[in-house]
Amino acid sequence: MNKLVAKSAATLGALGLMAVPAFAQDAAPAVSPETQYIFNTLLFLIGGFLVMWMAAGFAMLEAGLVRSKNVSMQCLKNIALYSVAGLLFWLTGYNLMYDGVDGGFIGSFGPYAFDAVGGNALDTGYSTASDWFFQMVFCATTASIVSGTLAERIKLWPFMIFTVVLTGFIYPIAGSWQWGAGWLSEMGFSDFAGSTLVHSVGGWAALTGALILGARKGKYGADGSVHAMPGSSMPLATLGTFILWLGWFGFNGASQLAMGTIGDVTDVSRIFANTNMAAAAGVVVAMALTQILYKKVDVTMALNGALAGLVSITAEPLAPTVLQSVIVGGVGAAIVVFAVPLLDKLKIDDVVGAIPVHLLAGIWGTFIVPFSNGDTSYVTQLIGIVAYGAFVVIISAIVWLILKFTIGIRVSEEEEAMGLDKAEIGVEAYPEFGTGSQRL
């Protein structure tokens, strides 16, 4: 089951009327609609706060992978983008994504209305507020991907303006095509929890921004050399990765969208296990490849290997066997290991590796869905991948270029050298060790 049926299939599931997902039992529900309503709502809420915790994971990952003079800025951007996403997804995002799409390209405008206090509308199968919350945190995840790629040289307020457009319009419209019962869902495209709808959408927006923004000063030499800019804290980056890994169980597991039957709970458990195995395979493959290629294991590649495995399995975490999950996650990590130096050759500066992890591994995970799910086709998956890429790149480019030629999107060379903590927000993350130490 995927989010396409968040408004209807879960409703029927609560009443015991729907055809159960693959692997679910054929027996009639053993609990009342009221009990199913409670369990379905609980799944949304637990999954939602786990995905919300991923915001902390992105913040810590980015804080660890940027230089110390830009850590406060990344922390600020991550809490700000999460907040903006929440407001915009209530203001218009949810309705654009789910209300009245009906096989088309877009839903309706306007704020979302929750159930009344003490509501007991069993026809939905879950609390509408829990559904909104669960869908909202996915929206925020998309914006987090852009934050890391463009770190250390983008101005705060142009980034926030782009976040408004991304979370309020680009992501919801793109999501409506599949999860809102839009044209791609009618075609048979499948993306269970968002390898493309969340991760590739964020990745395409990040890639477009990186191309227009340009690389950090000194990253690439005139002779084609690449100058490493090590991050400030590998412990923080590792903590961020573990937080993201934990949050992914809510990301994928709660995308089952129902927990009112034994079959649903069994499937949620299977999703957890497959998600974990794909991530584990990603770590091992990244470690092995960096040892072979560079004669040393790269911890940042190991971290991104885990994330690549997670992104790759997200498009279909239910159907695969354990071995298939390991293959999908391992190949995703291999893509990242080979893509990172390729981006450097192209002089595309991605500070945290979000483009290989979220865009390329997301494309891989979406394309390979038919490997384990016989109800899909490679042609349809490819059509969806291309459609999302074209839509997000075109709209993102328009927004980034408007910002560039009006208010500007890049800080000055002096501000970049000083660090955005001091230049843009005036709060250094580590004043005892940075430029602030000269004043203490």
C-alpha cells in the first residue's frame, strides 16, 4: 500500500472492506472499526514523530559535515525549514496534494481543516489531524535535502523563500501525481514511501540550486584540482546518521497507513526489517569500496552509504525478500561512492553529498521497484522518474534565477571566508575555538 490511498483505502481498511495489501492475511478483521481507528491513528502519530525526529538528524549531519564557521547557520536553517514546511503544508500544501486531484495534476488551494474536538468520524479510518501530521513531516524532509547541498555560501532569506515555494507548492503538486491519486497513479507508477516523491524531488531542487549558485570559493582549482574541505565534527555527523536511520522506520513503516489488522502489523514489521537490512548493506558496501578504491575506509562515505541504502529501499520496502533488500541498498551505496568524485569532476559542489544520496539513490530505488513488485513495470517507473525530474528542475530553476537576479542568493567572498555564523546571523557555534576565541 502507498500514500496514494491515504484518503480512501485506509478508510475501507478500517471497515474491513478493502482488499488487503500483499502479504496481509485474508481473514476478516478481528477488531472493531473503533479499535482499528485508534491503531491506525497511533501508527500515523508514532510514524510522524519519528520522521519529525529526522529533522534533528539532518541538522546534526549537516552541522558535522560543514566547517565550524557555518555550523550555527545549518542549525538555524533546519529548524526554520521545518517550521515553514509545517505552516505551508497546513496553509495550502495538503489540499494541493490530496484534495480533488482525481487523476489530474493538482489538487485544490486553501487551508486544511481538522476534525472537530472529540471527533469520531469512523468513515475516515483514522484521525484527520494524525494524517495531516504524518504527511507534513515528509514535506519538511524534502526541504532538508536542499539545505545540506547549498551550505556555506547561500544567503539565509533567499533560501527560506525557496523553502516556501518548495514546501507549499512544488512538493505538494508533485506528490499529488502519485499519492493524491493523480495521473501517475492512474498509469501504475509506484513509490511506496518516497524514494522519488520526497528524496528525488529534494535532490532535483538541490542540484538545480547548486548549478545556479556555484561552488564554494576555493573548492575547485583552475587546473581541475579538488580541494577537500573537511567537516567540523564526525561525531555529530555520525549521530545525525543514526537519528535519520531511526526516523526511517517511521518514514517507511508508517507508510503502510494501517495497523488495525494482524496482516497490517505483520507488514509493518517486514518493512522495518527490510529497511534496516538495506541500510546495513549500504554501510558495508561503502566501506568495502572505499577501502578498495582509496586504500582507506572513508567514514563520511560509510555514513552516506547507510543513507543511500535507506533512500533506495524507500520506494518498495514491503515486497522485497531480505536478499533483495540487501541488493537494493548495496547498489544504492555503490552509486554514491562512484557519484561523489564524478560530481567533483563536473565541479558541482555538494557539501554533504545529498545529490548522490537522495537524487541518484532515489532514482535507483524507484526504477528497481519491479525487481520485487511484479505489479509494476520498468517503463512506467521511468516515465515517473523523468516527469518528476523535468517538473522540479524547471520550476526550481525559475525560482532560483528570479531570486538570483533580484535579491541575490550568494553571500560575498568576504562573508563566505568569514563564515555564515558570524556574517549572516552573528552567533558562532564554537566561539572558544573559532574567530570568537580572539575576543575571549
